[in-house]
Amino acid sequence: MIFSFPHYYGDLMDIPWDSEGTRKFVTNVGLITSDGPHGNNIMAAEWTHLVSYSPGLIAVHIGQGKATLENIRKTKEFGVSITSNDQNIASSVSGTTSGRTTNKTEALKELGFKFYKGKKINPMMVENAALNAECKVIKEIELGDHVMIVGEVVALQINGKEPLAYHKGQYWTMDKKCSRET
């Protein structure tokens, strides 16, 4: 089946947000924490990836003009909390409002979510996340409508909880393992 997209430029084409094309990806959700000109902030970043084992490097992709991006550019550090399978509300709150207009960390605290101070960075970290990584920025690359920030992991905490998956605009738990055999 071929879909038409509103913006086609020769061999290059846009893949519009929330289109059938974007709904084919399965991702995790990283809660990206920062502390800078916009104060303590948290945002949900679907594009959060481990890009190197040694050294440990994590890439996050943040839209141009976001408060989190401005905080990170100023301080050169950020936190990554990979949401656990019971943190879908935290992801929704973090991803639907701007840190310019809403104090999302306070809103999450009112909902019962807890934070702790990073050991090696200033931003807060989300308690009970599947994984928490404290990162120092080593590279920034502008890619289309987003900026990829690559951070070196300077502290890591792993929780026994399973990560939350995001697919087709919805949250999923991963509770069935498929065989590697055909």
C-alpha cells in the first residue's frame, strides 16, 4: 500500500507527525530532565537511544525552540529516565505541555511522582524509572526539525522494572516474548 504525503520533494519526503508512516515505529519514552534558564524541567522524548556501549552514549532528539533544549544548551547536562511500565501518566504530563508555561515537575509531584537530585548533574531524576542516566553533552547535531543531543553517561541507576513502549500513539507493556526461531 502506498500513502501520499503532503510534502514531497523529489526523492526526499516528509513523514508527518502521527501519520501512518510514523505509527510503524516502536520506541521507548525517555523523560529528559534539565535545569537551566527555564528552571527544573522535564519533557517526554520518544526518540531516546543508546548509541554506544563504550563509552556509554545516549542520544536524545529535541524539537527546535523547546525549553528543554535551551536548558541543555546553557548547562551542557541532562538526565534521561527511561519510563517504567507504570509511568505512562508521567510521560503524558511531560509530553503534552511546555516548560515555558507549565511547571511539569511540580504537577508530577502533585500526582505522586517523586524525583531525586542527580549525583553528578544538577537536574533531578525520576524515581522508579526503568533506567536513569545522568549525562554530560559531548555533541549537538541539527537534523531536520529536531536537534540530536549526544550525552556521555556519567552516572547510571537501573531499576528492576520493565520499560514502557510507545507505538501507534499509545503506551504498551512488553509482556510476551517471541521466539527467535521461525
